Amino acid sequence: RRDPPPTCWRSSGSGEGRRHSPISNHISDLTGLAAAGPRWNASCCDSIVVRFTVTFAAVGNESWRLLEALRPFTAATHPGHGCLAWALTVSSDAGHSSCLRYSEDWSSEVELRTRVRSDRFPRLLAVMEAALIRPRIEFELPTGLRGLEYVEELRQGP
């Protein structure tokens, strides 16, 4: 049995998700996949893009279950109102393990905070809790990298 090729869904500007497959045998960095525009590693930034990324490690058929669980979350995410782009990438290796990465780029930390405090964000948290292997969530902010404690701080704060 052959594993499916890595797949990338991405959206920027139009709000329409597009499927791209295959992209490579292994994807280790999402930089530049989601949309053109300012990045952390850009040489000139008029504005700083903030990003959150959730990385899931999956074994066997769990990757398909995670993709199905993430589908409603990605369908509800459209660039606009501060969201610059989103991306969902899937890569697998010969050992039948997969890596799924979901990321969103935001124009400001204020907009990202609104997203994390939204009624829809707990859906992503539920997908994370249901994963067989604990996923990693990272927030790239002007003040540095943050993890799950950032979510807890925002959702429990005023």
C-alpha cells in the first residue's frame, strides 16, 4: 500500500481554499506557503505578521480523522478582518506516520487575540485534546514565541 502524497490546502486573499498535491515528501517549514506579504524573516516589514501554528503527529489512519475534524474549522476561516491567510499541510513518511500543520497569519496581535477568544476556537482545542499524540501549538508574536499558556491566559482573562 502506498501512502498518499503530501497535500497542502491554503487560502490567501480570495477566501477560497485550494488543494495542492503533491508538494514534497516532507514539509518542515510553512513559511511562504500561505500568502505573500510581510513575514518574520522578511528583510523589510511595514507591519509584523503574527501567526499561530498547530502541529499534529499522527500514526496510521489518525491523519484522516484529524483532517476530517479540522475541515469545519478551516472552512470557517476566511482571510479578512485581520486574517491574512491560513494553511493546512500534511506530510507522511515511509513509516506510516504523518505530520499535519494548521496555521493562520494575522495582521496584528489584537486580531489574533480576538480569534483565540472567539466561540469557534474551542473547536480547535477539542481536536487537539482528541489527538492520540499531544499536538504542539505555537504563537509567533512580536514579544516572542508562546504556547498553550497563551490560550489559557486569553480565554480566562478579562
